[in-house]
Amino acid sequence: MIDHSAQARSARRTNWAGNITFGAQQLHMPASVGELQEMVAGGTAVRALGTGHSFNTVADTVGSLVSVAGLPRVIEVDQDARTATVSAGLRFGEITDTLHRRGLALHNLGSLPHISVAGACATGTHGSGVGNHCLAGAVRALELVTADGSLVTLRRGDSGFAGAVVSMGALGVVTRLTLDLVPAFDIQQWVYEAFPQERLLSRFDEVMSEAYSVSLFTGWHGGAVDQVWLKQRVTEDGPRTAPQRWHGAKLATGPRHPVPGVAAEHCTQQLGVPGPWHARLPHFRLEFTPSNGEELQSEYFVARRDAVAAYEALDRIRERFAPVLQIGEIRTVAGDDLWLSPAQGRDSVAFHFTWVPDTAAVTPALEAVEEALAPFAARPHWGKVFTMAPGTLRGLYPHYDDFDRLAARFDPAGKFRNGFLAHHFPRDA
């Protein structure tokens, strides 16, 4: 995790995984929006830093890093409108209990409740479920400090809003977000093991639609998926009992961790014990560090209609990437209209890879995966490791040029541009 202490603010720092050392010499942590406006207006190269859970240089800069974690804590719930306005630096795990006590909930959560609201939305982070959009899909409005220090609010329906939510910090430093809410609900979670691969491929849509949230974990060994995590909403009829067998898979007899052989104490409660949405939708519990960070991660989104063909393409080359893989995860994400969301315009399936922490060894595996998924117009997760060229990315996003023009309008001098944005969105493209 990032250390925001006064002593650390002038020290070199890394991301959560330790594979990126930030180039900035200074981390600013303003205590007020006014202080943030002054700092941004006076800076020449500025990047917002969340909780450091990205695995690439999306948050890096040679200028000043700024954290909004020190801004006044805001959780304003509008019961009638079913919205919550929250300060951008708060982690999801810091707002969910308040929402639940008010009888409300977010539609979904990511695997980790440890990530900041703004950072997760800015990179297109998501949970799972055929009817569930990425986390940014809940954003109704956002407030941000732009390059000249102005405080700007964009609301759903405003010009440019669809390009501003998943924007990787290119438009400014987000200070608040207003999120859509739904009535609070309870979840039961079960894990099934040794799910036959042939059953998955013959009934993919059925399998992924059988619970509110479904995650498949696989080491890509061939023949079977290691684990299926089912997160089922509790209905008015009350909790239900899970069958011992499900599509040929066997119900786990105790709690499980996604990575085989790792103790499950850090994971959310399983075995069908009912609990509130925020205590079951993530895979990991807020009170524990979910991992030691010794890993790299990548993720690619394909249209759900292509999921089986994409799976088969990856299965054919598994010997090229499985040796450097810790675990893979497969999830569904509902399509949205956010310009740079990896699920923009299409219901999607996301193929996630947790790699060993060895960039040199992982890079050839990434290239093999991207080559195998290229026929399916696979889009990468913006906060994870990928090797796609800018020209390839441009062809994957219908609103690529619209976003580039929006960023240039908000930030004509390129104050928020960094090496990551300059490479993936070159202005001479």
C-alpha cells in the first residue's frame, strides 16, 4: 500500500505490487479542495494517485503525484434519489457499511474493497455478473479540478460525461463522485470445485447466468476449471441450500482461496452463510491484505458472444502462458456507453491473469495471449499489464478519437499527460 506519511512524501515510492517505481520526487496530499486547486494550477506535470493498485505506469509522472485521500471525508446519501456522493479518495470498503445501514447498496463491487472509488472508476474496474456494469457504470456525476485549477462538475447527459468517467486521470483530478444506489440486499456464496470444461463450453451463458455474480478460477491445466464462485442474492423466500453437485462440479467442503494451496482466511465468507452485499460480493475482506503483492496482473475483455471461441483459443496455447500463471479468472460484465470502458458497447467476458512477479518471463506470455485473442477484438484493462500498440487500441474503441479530443479540450497544455497516455494516445495519431 502507498505510505502517505509526512516522512514518505519526498521518498521514492512504488505501486502496490512493487513492479513500478514512480518517477515523481514529491507526493502532495492536500487537506482541502482549495489547496488542491492551487497546487494543480501552479503545477506543470500532475497525476492523481489512488491506492496504487494499478500494475502499469497509468498513474506515473515525472512531475507531482497528488493523493486526494487527505481531502475531507464525504459520504452524503440522498435516500429519495438513491444516490451517494463520496469523496474520491475513499476506498469502497470505507463507504459500503454506511450505505448498508441506510438500506442501500452499490450494484456491484470488485474483488478487493481496498481500492479507491475514483481510481477504480477511472480504469474501468469491475466485478462480475451478466447484468452488472463495471463500477464506473454507477457514476451519475463527478467533480474534478481541471488544469487551470477550476472546479468542474459533469453529470450524466452532459457533453463529454461518457468520456470523463473512465478517463485515467487525463481530464483532471477527481474530488467527488455521485453514485447510483439500489436497495440493500443479502448474498450467499458457494464455491464448487473441478468444474468440467466441456460443460462450461457447451453451456457457457447458462453457467454464467446462474447467480448474481459468477467467477471461474482456472490454472489453465485443461480438462476442468479449478473453482466456480457463485454469489447468489437472497430472495424473499429466504436462504437456500446448495446442491452437492452443480453441472458436474462438487460443492467445496470448506472455505477456499482462489489460488490453490493458499489459506482462505483473507476471503469473504462462503459455505452459503447469508450476509450483506458488501461482505460477500468482493472475494477478499477489507480487514486483511488480500495478497503480498508479489504478482503482476493482466485482463482482456471480449464480447460475450465470443466467449467460448476465445476460451478455446486460449486453451490451445495454454502451455505458452500457464508456466508463469498463478491463477486465471473469468467474469462477465454488462455493456455500457462509457467511451473507454473495456465493456463499452457490448456485453463482455473478461479473461484475467495473475502472473508471477517476473516481467521478463511474463512478457512473452502476454504477447501469446494477445495474439490468441486478437480475432475477438480483445480490449485490455487500463490498469493492468498489456503490450498492445496504440494503433491496435485505436481500432478497438469507437470513441478513441472523441476521447483524445475531450482530453485536449480539458487539458490543452498536457499537464495531466504522462508517458502512459502519450504512448497509448499519441497526439500525432
